Amino acid sequence: MYRLLIVDDSFDQREVIKFFVAQRAEKWLIHEAKHGREGWLMFQKEPYDLVITDVKMPFMDGHELAHLIKNNKPETPLLFISGYEDFHFVKKALQLQAVDYLLKPLDPDTFKVQIEKILSIVHTQKSQQEQNQLHDRRYLKETLTKIFLGLPWGNLSAEEQSIAQFFLNDNDQFTILPLPKDTNNQVHFLASLIHEEPDIGFIPIHPTHLIFFDSTRSIKESLLKKKIHTLFWNHFQMHPTFVTSAPIQHPFAVYSIYQSLLSSYKHSFYPNEKKQTCLLLPDHHYIVKTGIPLKIRTYMQQGDINKMTQLIRMVYASFEASSSESPTTAKFYFATLYQTLVEDAHGLVEVTSLSQELNRILEADSLEAAMIVVEELLQFIKENVNLTEDGHSSGYIRQVKHFIFSNFHQELSLEILAKEVNINPNYLSALFSKYEGMGLTKYIKSYRIMQAQKKLKNSSYSIQSISKQVGFNHYSYFCKTFREIVGMTPDAYRKKGL
């Protein structure tokens, strides 16, 4: 896309120039001005790759306009057009370093030659600008990296100090963006970020986090964070955490501010800075990283809920005792354990709520808050599944309960469930009452209401929508059942936030 400014007091002449330009393959954005003064006002507001101007015009002639343009942006190519074959005009044009001086009426072939000549100049200029910008950006990033790695300000060269000072004058704060331990997605996220915001001042200083700059004096900060938030969610399916510094008063304070932010972020996540060595942390050993989820899977298959719970609590204690892992790493690891539990519960947990529960872990502001979500799932598994074998009859009950857990939002009846386990409906009804201490219909209603309670607490869906999501066809019947089991209406339950 090339930006062209045509300045001519003749409407017909402007139309001829636009017609010639339209014959070319390139895309053009063309603006028009009726005289030099209007052209100068437009030039001051927007950048142009080329200016084509008449010489004799009212208010301000082409030579005066060219003089102002060359003083403001000397690299801008100029093409003069005039109806006067006068050496005086030609001499002035040459003095103003115009590309050429064409006579009216314009010859299409001559005009084509001049446009190609000008575009060659523009290409060369843009290529040089891009190389200079790339060099400056790399040099700036190298200098900022040295500062964040702790190189004393006095050890930087005078040129490095100057470029850093100039940058920090306009970008007086920085933000730490913790990154999940997902190497592949990290690469794609960074590539997308560079593509969306090529001029963003960010530094990938460490695999666990990213640093980017913005200004306390501009609304650009909020717009930038909004865009990063969207990209982060698209790549990691979790919300980002922004840890932002106070305004930077002097470049030599950057490193101490950076270390202080890292420390305060970890301290707010871990209750105590114990810094004990623990071998159960995933980064310390590959077998630990992969073996713990496998061990959890084994305990689940064996039906040993107690051992499984003990192992997860031991991992939690290891993270808490060390307090050295980045909060992002810890949350990502516990989210992985949670997902392992859900996958091996074979339909026990509603899949539609998985993403919501994982987000509770990934957005937790403390290690304890992340563990609470896992503990809730462990308690739910313990209360709702009898995984130890207790004869053939208990196997039927376990299968029926698993089916209810996976399909509570659909139509359920004694006949449907009996058919699922291939036994007589009356026998299933008696068997279920014996093992669970309540009838099958009451159990289904209770489970549905329990799921409704979760949704009322953790989602913004309307109550009527939730009633359908948990398997009730009639809203009034849902409200009546909810009140019977919980002791209050769904609306009162949501308002109390129980």
C-alpha cells in the first residue's frame, strides 16, 4: 500500500493523475488537496510515500510547499507538474531535490517511467528504515536484558545508557507475565505476540515469565494488556497474571524493582519462605514429573483412595516446604493432577465443569487455594464412589452411579438404568435402596440438585438455564425440589453465596 498526496488546483488534472495511478498493479491510498496550503496541512497530519504537486496554485505555490516538506521530511520524493516550460521553474525544482519536473499535458509513458523511478526510491528508503529499526530494537533489547540480568548501570557503555534512558523516559513501568510450562505453546504465543505487537518492548528474560514495558501516562497500557490477555487465553486456555511495577524513577533501579516483584509474587502465593530441598518437585527429576500422575492413576484403578489422597497431599507439602517453584509452575502442575483425577474417575465428574475447575486452580492467588480445588474433588470421589469390590451386587450399583454421574442432565429412569446394567428393574430398585439407603429416584434428584448448587455458586447462568442443564424439564418442579432438599429457593441460595 502506497500513500500518495496530489496537490493541484485543477480538478481535471487531479483526475488524470488518479487515472494513470489506477492503471498500476500496486495498491494506492490517494488524498487530494486543491492548493499548497491545504496540501501542507494534510502532510503534517499523515505520512506520505510520494507527493505530486502543481507549481502555480493559489494561497501557496508548489515550490513553497516543497520547501516546507523537504524541511520537515527531506526523504519524501516530490514530482512537479507544470504547464510552463521555464528554466526558472526547473532550476527551483532541482534545488528542492525533486525527482523530476513534468510538463502538462501529461504523457502516460513518461508518467509511468517517473512513478517506477519514485517507487524504486521508496523501496530503498523503506528497506533501510526497517533495517535501522530492527538494529535499534535488537540493541535496545540487548541493553535492557543486561539491566534485568543485574549488570550494574555504571558498567554499561555511554551509548547503552543513553538508549536505555531514552526508552525508559517513554516507558516508565514494566510488567511480569508468568508463563505456563508449555514450551510448544510458549513459542506460538511469543510468535503471535510479536506479530500482533511488533513494536512492543518485551524481554523473554526467563523461561517462566515474560517482561514487557508500557507507560503510566498513557491508556495504551490497558489496551496492550487486553490484547495480551486475549492471546494468552487463546494459546493456554487460562487467564494471565499481570505483576506490574511502580513507575521507574531511574534506570539503575530497574534490577532491584524486578527482583522485588519476583519475590513479592512468590511470597503472596506461598505462605512461608522455607526454601527446603524437596525431591517431589517436578523440575527436580523427570521420573517425579511423570511418575506421580501415573501413580495416581494406579491408585485410582486399584480403588485405593486413601493412598491416592496421601500422595497428592505429600506433593502439596513439598511445594509448600520449598516455596521455590514459580507460582505458574505450581498451578500448572496441580491442574495436571486434577485433570488426571477427572480422566480416571470414568464419568464420575461432569466433563463440562472441568474447564471451570481448572481455571479455579490456574487463577488461584495462593498454593492453598489451588489445593482446595483438588481436595474438593478428592472428597467428592471418596463420597460418591465405592471402588473396592464388595461382591457382584455392589458392582451393579457402582455401574449405575457412574452412569448417573455421566448422564444426569439427560432423561433417567429405573427402566433406563436397569437396561444399562442388564438386570430386572424391580431387583435394581431393591438393590439400590439396600446399598445407598435411599430410593433411586431420590438419589438422582439429590445428585442433580448438588450439581445445580455448584453451578449457582460458580457460574452466571440463569436459574432457569441451570435447571435444564442438570436434567429438570420443568422449572417449577426444579424450584420445588431444590427447596425440599436445600431448605431455600435457588435464588436465595445464589444470593447467600453458599
